[in-house]
Amino acid sequence: MKTRDGDLGAFTRFDLTRLLAARKAFSRWSVGLLLLAALTTPAAAQTDDAYAPARAIVADIGKIVTPNGAQETFEVTLGGARQVVNVRGADRDNPILIFVHGGPGAVEMPFAWAFQRPWEDVFTVVQYDQRGAGRSYPLNDPRTLAPTMTPDRYRDDAIELIELLKKRYGKKKVVLMGHSWGSIVGLSVAVKRPDLLYAYVGVGQGIDFREGEAVGMAWTRSKALIAGDMDAVDAIDALAPYPRGDFTIAKADGWRKYAIPYGSLIYNKPDLKYYFQTPRLSPEYTEADRKAWGQGSEFSVTTLWPRLADVSFRPVKKMDVPIVFLLGRHDYTVPSPVAADWLAQVRAPSKKLIWLEHSAHMPMVEEPGHFFAALLKDVLPLTKDRR
């Protein structure tokens, strides 16, 4: 990556005052939760009831009414931690697709209503709030949970969930989709238990934490340099030697606050306030759940981030499961070039790289039609042997 002048195009800066008000509390690794407190907390005069009629409309539109459909939310205990699971699909005979959310702590369940409904006609789609996150956060004592929050434990939680869902729905295997931090969990499952999976699908795929941070910082610095924002250039330079040495969330925050306005999170859309209000209309999340989301996000990223420094799949040269990567061309929150380079070198029964040309880190939201088309064309056929 270039770290000096380069032909990368100039972007216009926008006012970050409201966004940075939330920066201390939330993770920037996956969906830019520095926006969350400023953009999803209702004004003082608003209450949860103000959104209830809209949530009722969304719930009615999304209701599963087919005779063999599935629509349920339940609690499970995975690795000793209670966690909330949501299952939706038009036909229980369809293959299961499990979505592993990012963060750490950036749950996708309250956003899913905005993009997931078409998937549910061909997959039984499972969202779950990981230990310490979202609706799962208040179900466990944080003091007891914190020592268990390691990458291996999240991997093994996912494996336990797969086994449980296979038994509950009578399935042979599942499709596992990991997004952002969840792609670390998902790819770890694919390495350890390929026998459980028809395919692994990586979105915003992480490969090597330190390498990804370095590439993202270099890209952001180049953008700032072209835009003439020397304050941002100096601020990023001041983070050195990061990502070497101490791996702190403060350093990770230090460059992402400049990257998001340049489109590292959502391409060509610097004003994200409406996107981050999506959970207000979620039938799955109340006002109390949204508050737990914020608390769980802070807890998860603060606890887990320092433990991720040396996570890397660079040593993995062979996989025993089909792999599909759906990567946003402009993703530098978790830089796509790193994932594309790894996929080019790894051996697998089959592998496919699909570029979403007008997306950054959230392609299922940014290009929902192209994303769904890829699921139909490149993922669903991998489940054809469902005997």
C-alpha cells in the first residue's frame, strides 16, 4: 500500500463533532460503532413507544407465514454463557445459513430486517448475539464472562451452536457466514471443523490483525494526504509504532475516526446517521436491548481487542471446505486486499472471490441485490448434497 502521495482520489471531509462524541465507548473494528451513541440514542423527548408503530409495520411485513416456515428467538447456553439466537426462514427444509456478527460486540440482529428477508426464501437464516454482546450481554455476569472472552472460546461457541442447530432442525451441515470480527470466528471454525460446513462465506474478511491495521492506516493516511488534511496525517503518524508493539483499542480508534469519512466503512456515503438508526425499527430489539447493545459493545471490545493482536491465518495454506469471499472493493475497515491475497494462495476444494464494486465494509447493505445474487449463484449450489 502507498503511504505517501498517490493517485487515490480526494474525498471531502465532513463534520465529525457528533460522531466523535461516542468514540470512547464503542468499537470501530466492524461497523463503526463510534456512531452508535450519537446516532441511535433517541432525543430526550422520544421514548421507545415513538417507534412502536413503525416496528409493528416492519414485523408484519417480515412475518413468516409459510406452512413449513421458521420464526423463533430463543436462549441457548454455549460454553457456559447464555446467548440469544434468532431463526427465520420460509422453509425448514432449506439449508441453514448462520451469520456470525462483527465487532467485537457489533451485533447484526437489529439491522437484519433491512437486508436479510430475501435470503430467508432460500436459507433458514440464523443470527445470534455472541457472548457479551447485544441481547446476550445482560444474561451473564461480565466479571465471570471476561476471562472466557478469547478467540478460541468464540470459535467453540459457534461450533456448539452449529451442533445444536443441526439437531434441532435435522440438518447434516450448515453454511457459515462470518462478517468482520465474525469472519475471524467463522474462518477458525472452518479450519477446525470443516466437516460441519457445506461452505464458509467470508464478508469483510479478516486474515491478520496487525497486517490489516497497517494496511488500513496506510490507506487512510494517503487519503488524508491527498485531501490536504495534515492534522489527520500527523495524528496517524503519532500512533507509531502501532500496529507493532502494544495492541490497544485507543490506537485502533485513532486512525478509524479518519478512515470512515473517506468511505472505509460504507462507500461514498459519509453521512451514516440514518443507517445507524436502523435498529430503532427492528422488531427484534427494544430500547432496552439497544442500550444493552451499547454496553455490550464497550465491554466486548475493551476486553477482547488486546487478545487479538497476534491472530493470523497466514500460516494456513490448505482448507478442507469450499470458500466464498464477498469483498467490498473499497473496504479498508478490514482491508479487502489482505483477504484477496490470502485466498489466492490457499488451497481448498473450491474457492471463489466475488468483488462488490460499489461497496466497502457492509456489502450486504450497500449492494443487497448483488450480494443476494452471489448467494444464489455461488453459495446455494454448494449445499446441493443435503442427504
